[in-house]
Amino acid sequence: MSLSAWCFILCWAPALALRNLNYSVPEEQGAGTVIGNIGRDARLQSGSSSGGSPSLERPRGAKATFRVLENSAPHLLDVDGESGLLYTKQRLDREALCRRNAKCQLSLEVFANDQEICMIKVEIQDLNDNAPAFPSDQVDLDISENAAPGTRFPLASAHDPDAGENGLRTYLLTRDDYGLFALDVKARGDGTKFPELVVQKPLDREEQSHHTLVLTALDGGEPPRSGTVQLNVRLIDSNDNSPVFEAASYVVELPENVPLGTVLLDLNATDADEGTNGQVLYSFSGYTPDRVRELFSIDPQTGLIRVKGNLDYEEGNLVEIDVQARDLGPNPIPAHCKVTVHLLDRNDNAPTIGFVSVRQGALSEAAPPGTVIALVRVTDRDSGKNGQLQCRVQGSDGSGGDGAVPFTLEENYDNLYTVVTDRPLDREVQDEYNVTILARDGGNPPLNSTKSFSVRILDENDNPPRFSKSLYVLQVPENNIPGEYLGSVLAKDPDLGQNGTVSYSILPGHVGDVSIYTYVSVNPTNGAIYALRSFNYEQTKHFEFHVLAKDSGSPHRESNATVRVTVLDVNDNAPMIVLPALINDTAELQVPRNAGVGYPVGTVRAMDNDFGESGRLTYEIVEGNEEHLFEIDPTSGEIRTLHPYWEELSPVAELVVKVSDHGKPSLSAVAKLIVRALAGPLPEAGEPQVNGEQHRRPHWDLSLPLIVTLSTVSIILLAAMITIAVKCKRENKDIRTYNCRIAEYSHPQLGGGGGGGLETLHQEN
């Protein structure tokens, strides 16, 4: 009620009466519709008051008068000044007037007959004049066939402007011929309802890939109104894992009128898949009301929810935000969570921070704890608990824990604080600090203010150079060139300027009896180490020395590190064949004619003065074995027969055997082995083979006797054959005796061992 109206009432107070009148009128009534008669309904008399009425006497015949003192909707309602009729001035639309409020009421204050004040309440009754409506006629849904029964898919909500019983009541799902889907209707805290499509049975895209459903929204009017939307469900394949929120719901308290861009909540949903299948995008759910989208925004990449619009506690103290997270893989199944926001009232004035004095210039890192940095005044215009202040340096709780800034606040008087150091400073850890003063009042929730200033730290020579390693291991191949670069040492000094300038030198030392200064040198500027001589692996395999690093501060600081130089062996020695004994790189081996497969022909042995892979040898036959009559063991060098009748194919075989080491590059040696078939019995087990010149023994050349025998008479031929048979029998006996003598006096194999080795037979004259 206006001030003038109240003043008028106070002046007439001894003669006034107060009456309350309540009316109701359906919406959609046009202009000029009479709602009620104030004079009649209030039982006002145009003459005198009746009975115990408090009305004042009026002269008979005086006209009734009605004056509107207050009107909450002057563009909609008015009162006739003479008749007292309450009537409409234009069409009443409850939805435009009161939106979704459960009760829609207008108020007037009328001064009747200069005697009574009528307090009039007019309730606008809702009519079921609006049907529920969906945002679109069709909705396309992609659902993975892997969606398990019970999986939910939010659907777009229908909107019905009517309120109360005439508002949206429920949803129905029809045309589900296979019973694969069901509808679950849920309600929010404010009573609004939204539908969710629920998978009832396992889905099979191969059986049917598309389903057409009809979603119907019904209101509670009589008769009810409805709206429909067609759901086009397409079954598709999907990746295996869906995003998962850390919690299914969150409750956040937020003060009203917070600045735009304020972070409400940082949501986090994780997906076990990799790549795009595990990359999560955040968004509001499809049935999120437009009002929520006007108030909040969500970052699709990080899930950070921020305030987008002005929050007003009086409009509503509860906001429900439905958020979904889906990955970027094919056929994603979204995850959902609900964020409930409770709006709170707060005090209006934040603390004010002012710098009375701030230290100028840099602060030495040697400054002791307690050094004053700044003088700060903190005030708050609020009073009582809302004006009680708590101040601290942000990042420091006074305990000086790890990661806290090395400053603290000390309270003086009258809200004056000094910023002081609370522990020793170290410029190498941090050379500049952004000191932030945080002030918080005692309101609920409290208001915070921050203000910052920078403090630069001045360097002192308090750090010696530090090597990156305590031991450096360098490698150099033997036969290197003097002056060759071997490697570098590195020492860092975190100090600045001359305090951090490092120079290198080699400490005195010896390798054996020789000074280290004749072996290596170091660049004093960059720590590069160079060889001063050519190293020989067989003489020096490794040596050590110490490098000193010194800064240029005053006084200077220093440290040292050990350098170990390892000389690497180079493949500079070729293999040397030592068995069998070679003459002009050739040796001769003899094998009995009746030797079978696997008979040991002999063994090739070689030596290599190198080490490691450069000294590991491999044997192979490179020529003369095209018919594969022989084989050689690549490791031991043992040669064996491969063919049972090798002597018939090649009575004399010339094999070229190659011995190679495994160095880089590989070095090798070759030998030519002449293998001859020897007539006679096999040597007994363990009997050495003949190596060297073939033993000469008497034998008969049968070619000429055969020619003579063919040209002579059969008698001469028979006599010659008898003579030859007698001689052959005698020679076989001599050979057996001779072979026994060979076994007894033969030269032992080189390197010891069994019958695999080659030995040399000396012929007796």
C-alpha cells in the first residue's frame, strides 16, 4: 500500500472499517467480464449502517462511491466508481500472468463510500486450454545393440503451460510390437516430470535394426489433452565401455548473485577405452529445461560447470541440472548424473585489502626469518560476524609446510597486518614470489578478497657446482687419433652471474707411472674431454681421473667427479689356422675308402688374438663341396663325411675352408684341404687319421699285365692271375702290421682330445 493511501487511512481511522473479499474467475475471460459486486458482497449501504455495523451514517440519497487505492494488475482489473462492479479490462491469460506458479492471485484495495476499505483477492483459475507439446514431431535415437536390459535413455520432455491438475501428468509409450522397451516417468524436486526410455530385453540389430515408437504426453484435465512424438530407434553397434561419473549425484550450495563465470562444479567421468573411444564429452541431458541452460554452462571437454546467468534466490532456491557424458567412439552410450544446486543468501560486502607500504627492490636470499616485506590494512564495511576478518598469505597455513610460500601475516592493531618472512629463502628454489593476501569475513557463507604483490629474491653464492653424475664412463676404441673427442662432463651451478659460472680442470693423477696430463685434457669452458695419445687395448684397458668444477664467486665453491675411460678392443687381428699344419695354405687329409657317413675326416683349428665377438670364430666350407659330400661343424671345425660312397663320386676332393670372426668388419682366413680316398680297412676306434704325405707301399700296376694277358693265351693269363692273388695276400698281411706300428708311434693331436683332431704321420724310409 502506498504511503499516501496509508496517510489517508490514518486520517479516517476513527470512522473506517476493513473488509476482506475473495473472488475467483476462470482464465480466458474477455474484457468487460464482471467478476463481482463489491458493494453487495461487502454488504455496504448507501444510506446508514445497519445493526452493529461499524459503517458511518451517510445522508439518505447520497451516491455510492468506490475508489481504487492499490491494484496489482491495473491493466487487467478495475472497479466501477459508482456501481462497485469488479470487471476485467482485457483477456485473462493465467499462463502469461503467473507462468507455472501453483496459485495465481491478483489483489486490490478499494475505498468504498468513504467509510470502508475492501481488501480484494482475485484468484485466476486455470483452464485446460493447452495441450502438452513436444519440441519436435520426431526424435531419432541411436541405441547400441549391446545396451543391457535396464539401460536408460532420456527423452525430450513435453511442455504444458497449464498448472495444477491441468498440467502435464504422465507419459505413455505405444507401438512397441516386440516388448523391447518400456517407459519410466520420473519427477524432479519441483514436481515436473520427464520420461526415460528403458531397454527391457536384449537387443539384436541383425534381427531388426529399426523400431518406431510413439510417446504420448497426457495432462490432468477433464477431458485430458495429449501430445505425441514419434521415436525412431535405430540399433547400432557400440564400443564396449561407457563413461562413468565419480558419483551419480552431487549437491552443491551456491550463494545467489555470484559473478558470471563462477565455477560451480568440476565433473569428472572416466572411460576405460583408449583413443577417441575413451575421450569424454560433457553436455546437458536432452530433457534439461531451458531455464537451466540459461543459468549454467558446461565445458564439453573438461566437464567444468560455470554460472552463466544471474541467480536469484527469490525465484527458486533449488536447481537440478541433468548432465550426460558420452565418448567419441562409435555408438556411444551416455552416462548421466544429477547436480542439485541449493542457492543461499550471503552478506553483500567483501573485505577490502589495501597496501600501506610494500618493500621496494629485491630481497636477499640471506634475509633472516622475520624480515618485514609489506604493511597491509584489511577492512570490511559489514558489521558483527560478517565483519569479523581472518587474513592469511595464500598457500601458507603458518606451519611452513612443503610447497607453502615463505611468508606469513602478523596482526598488529586496528586491522593492520605485517607480511614477514617465516623461514630462510632460497633463490634457486624460486627467484620470485607472487604474494597473495587472502581476507575472509565471518559471514555464512564467507566472502573472500585477495590482493597480490611480487617479491624478487637476490642471489648469493650459496651453491657449489654439482655434476650431473658422480661417475662418468667414457669409451674409446683402441688405435684412436690423438686429440679425439671422448665425451663431456657437466656441472651446473644454480647461482646467477659469476656465482654460477663454472670452469673445469683435471686434478693431478697418474696412470701407472705416467702423469694423467699426458693422457687426456679438458676444455675449461664446456667440460669436453679429449685424448692426448693413441690408446692400445692390450696395454691399457681402462683408467680413471678426477675433474674439478669451480664457480667464479667470491669466495668460490667447487666439487669434483670421477671419469673412467674404457678402451674398447678393435677387430685388428685376423684368425690364424693352426691345425692342420699348412704348407702354402694347403694340407692333405686321407680317409679310408670304406668310411661311412659321419666319419671324422679331420678338425680345423684357428686362433684369434681379439676378444669378445671379434675373437669368436665360425668355420665353413666355401668351395669344393658342391655335391655335399662333407660337412663342417661351424663351432668346432670338425669335418665329417655326408655321403656313404663319396670316394666313388670324388676320390680326391679339394675343400676350401674359411674361418671368420664376428668383428665389424669381419676378418677371415682360408685353407685348402685335399681329401684323398685311401685303400684299406677302417682304422680302429681312436686310431688317428693319416695327415701329410701318403705312405708309399709296393703295389702292382695291373694295366700292363691285363693288356699282355688279353693278347696271350689263356694259360699265360691263368698263371698271371694266380701270381697276383698270391702277392696280394702277402701285402695285406704287411699292411696290418704296418698300421699297428702307425697307431703306436703316431704324433698326438694338437690341443688334446679324442679322434676329432688332425695329426701328422711321419713316413719311415
